[in-house]
Amino acid sequence: MKKFIITCIAVAAGLQLYQSAEAQSYVPTWQENKIKVLPAVNIKAYPFSLTDVTLLDGPFKTAMIADACYLLEIEPNRLLSAFHSNAGLPPKGKQYGGWETGGLAGHTMGHYLSACSM
């Protein structure tokens, strides 16, 4: 019974978090059918998919390639060092400096995961 109650609480919390995230991530699109109250000002810019963009040779493509190379150099075990320590596990790599040792440990992980997803 106790396990069932914990499972129900976890599911309810997960649904609440999902609804909060869904509400915060809404962005109007070009052919909008969800807006019930039209904006007072015309929307002049709309989001688009990253797959709709092709970078030609130039500084932006050079920067993209440099970013990709940098991401491949990051050692996951070093990024996870603070997480292992906080969980009472021995770190598998030396913790990175900068934000990772200055009180924002784990902050870099968010940037890393966002960059990898793009």
C-alpha cells in the first residue's frame, strides 16, 4: 500500500511539472489556431525549426564547427563529478574549474545538454 501511495504521488507530481513546463514553453506560430485572444500588436517574428537553417561557408559555420569540436572534448565524467560527490559516490573524474567549482556546479551541464540537443 505504501508503495502504491508513493507511486501515485510521484505520478501526480510528474503531471504537475509537465503542465508547468508545457505552459511556459508555448510560443505562437505562423498559422496559429490555439490563440483565443488575439495579440494587441501584430507578431513580427515567429519561431522556426533548426532544420530549416543551412549555414553556408563563413564565420557562423566556422563557429558551429568549433563548438562541435569543443563539445567532443568535454569529458562527461568530469562534468558529473559534483553530481557523484553529492550522491555520496566517488567522482570518476576531476571536477572542472570555473562555474563548476564556484558554487554553480551542474550549471555547465545544462548548457552542455542544450548544445548537444541542437
